[in-house]
Amino acid sequence: MPLPRPRPSHPPIRMAAALFAALAGTSAAAEPGSPDALATALAQVPQSAFQEAKTGPVRFVDLDVVQRLTGKPPARDNLGRVLLAQGIAPLMSLAMAEGDTWQKDAGIAPDQLAYVAGFGMAPAEFSLWGLRSEADAKTLQAALSERGFTQRSGILANGEDNAMDLKARAPGNPWRGPMGRTAAVAFQGNTVIQGPAAGAVRALRSPRHTAAEGPAIVAVEGAASAGGDIVQALVYGPALGLAPAVDPAILRGKTPAAAREAVAAAMGQNTTGVPPYGAAALADLQGPEGAALAISLAYEDCDTAQSAATIAADLWKTEDAAAQGVTATTHASAEACAAVVHIPAGPGEPNAANPVFQKALAQFYRRNLTATRIGAAP
């Protein structure tokens, strides 16, 4: 039987100051966001991860939802829908492990994982293990000491920082992986932080300003407002929404209005696109009527968000003439607002890849997702 998962409420988020600050490249205090699993993961991601294209997107998979959809704990044969395993050590290894070897190597059972997330680009990739309880975290902490890990100023490590040993390669082992890389591990409540070096992991235990304090959480709340469960999601900053020919540095240190002017000047006559946003979320949803894609963009006001939602929906329909039932709405969180585009995929096998999410993901990685391409609002 799949484990039950309580669905937390979505309290209002008063973070207009943080949204302006993130768009301007500065920091400001803000209230924490929703307690959902994705918001919990973002609370461990530094806000700076959304300010540079080189850090890549945050990748998130809700394994509770996967388990409910398949009726089985996560394993290689029931991860058919999951498209975001790349760079998330526990998930990549699960997809490669055979039988019960993953549990023996990892030191914990797969069904003790509620969610997983990852961010950063190789070789500086970080994985977040969202365990079900602090008791599970303590169990894992004890298990690692039996698997070659030693203490290093509060961090557990199974070798030197950033080291690689091909003789130790084990694709199904989350602590070594296909290249035999060493792992540094920190524990923060029931969250496990895994990275390539002890110092970097230690800093993530208590980041000064997190993604849960900025526009990323506005985008996440917008995606959640579309309805259904978030199976997996990609969350990223405006630097990854620019056309490949535009230097992301033009957004740094600018207000939203100044950012729009800078983008218009950089793109010349090619200004079709959405206004500059604070963060974007692409979410694979599963609801009563089947799978869907939510595209959510964070803005400082709902007038801009509504304009952006309309533009994004039109751009999607231009790329996908067969799309049906596409809607463009907004979701207000106090003074901040998300532009939300909802694209149904229709009924299908719950463990099969969501075709509209798959399409959006492929376009994003080709730097060709026009529905979130930043330009000047018409």
C-alpha cells in the first residue's frame, strides 16, 4: 500500500520586498513560504543559485506522489514518469540499482525518502534527500559510519574533497556513482545534503538567504494553484530564460523596469516574449483529469503577471498547434503574483512520462522554451 501523504495548506506569502530584491540582485528578509515538499527543498537552496545561468535549475521529484501513483516504493521499474533524475544522486542510483542493493549501499530504504532535489552543475552538483523523519536521518547518519564515512568538523565524508576513483565506481551506489566520486554529507533536521566537498556542504546547512525567501516560492505557489499534485518540477531564475545570444549579466543589479529596458535594448527588434520574471517553475502535475503542465512565472504585480500569462500561453499554442484547453491565469501571494499557464495532457498511464512536461523540458534544455523566453512585453 502506498503511504498516505498529508496535503498541507498554502498560506499567503508576503514577500514583495524579497521579490524586488531578487530581481535587483540584492537581499531582503521575508516570511518563509509554503510547507510543501518543494518549498521545503528550496529552503535549503541559496538564493544565489537563481542569479547565475551557470548554476543551472533546481530539479525536484516528489517520491511520495510517485509512490501513490504506482502503489510501490520507488525503484528502477517504477520511475518511468520521472525525467529529472540527472544530477540527483539518490534518484540516479535508484534508477540503476538492481534488487535490494540500493538499500544496502545507501543505508536506508527507498520508501524512507519523501522527496529528492538537486541543483548545481557537474562537478559541483548537490543533492537533497528529504527523509520522512529526523529518526530516519539519525538511522542514516549511523549507517554511513559503517560505509566508509568519517567525521570532518560536523560533516561526514567518504574521502577527500572533489576526488574521483574509477575503481570505486558503482552506478547503483548513491555515495559513489558511475564515476566513483567521493561524497560529503550534512544533516539538517530530516534533510540530508550531499555534495562534492565538505566546505560547500557545510555552507548549505544554513544558507543566509534561501530560495524559499524569494521569487522562486512565488512561482512554486503559482504552479501549485493550477491544481493536482506536483510530481516533479524544474525551478530556475531569469538568467536561464534569456535568449542564448543575450548576456545574463544585463539583469544583474537592475529593478524589474530597468531589466525590461535592458532586455529590449539587447534583443533589438526581436522583443516577442514575456516580461523579465524573478523565477520560473515548470511543474509536472497529476490531477483527477490526468496529467498536465503548469508554467509559473513570478512577478511583483498581477497586471504584469496577467500580461505574461497571456503571452506565454499564446507562445505555447504557437509551438504546439494541437494543444487544447490551455488557460492563462494569475495567482496572488499578498503583493507578489505569479503568471500561471495550465496545459492539460489528458488521461494516461500514471507511470508514463507526461508528454507536455516532456516537451517543455526538452525545449528548456535546448534553450528554446519560447513560453518562458524573456523579451519586452508588447
